[in-house]
Amino acid sequence: YNILHLQNILELLQYNDIFDNGRRIFMALLSGLRKVAPGAGGACLAIGAYFWMFGGETGKQTAKKWWVGTAVAIAVIFGTDAIISWLQANAKF
């Protein structure tokens, strides 16, 4: 019988590692972004289309900004997801 319960404390410290918790938080956020990104991207493309159709010359410039921003955001989200998935599958520490 271990009076100090050192083994349990050690397991608890290993389980609550700051990097492990940071990884879990990041993965949860990325998972949420993956679910929201297609719908939000579609909405942003629709907003850009509205500016394109009804905004005149300045609306066309605004629409292009919306579309480029949407494309960049979608690329960053899914690119990050692909990199993280690859690292999880191939990186062994």
C-alpha cells in the first residue's frame, strides 16, 4: 500500500500535461471549424454574389474581396486539417 499515492499522482500529472490539453483544445476547435466552414463559406459566397449583382462598380470590388477572403479561409481551414491529419498518422514521438 502506497501511503503517498505517488503512482496515482504521476499518472494524473501525465494525463493533465499542458501540451496534451492544448492539443485536445486545438483539435476540438479544428473539428468545429471543419463542420462550420462549408456553410459559412457558402453564405460568404452568396453575400459576394449579392454585392456583385446589386452593388454597381464598387459592389464588384467588394464582391471580389469577399470571394478571395472566403477562398483563403477555406484553404487555411482544410489545409490545416490535412497537415494535422498527416502529422497524427506519420509522426511518432
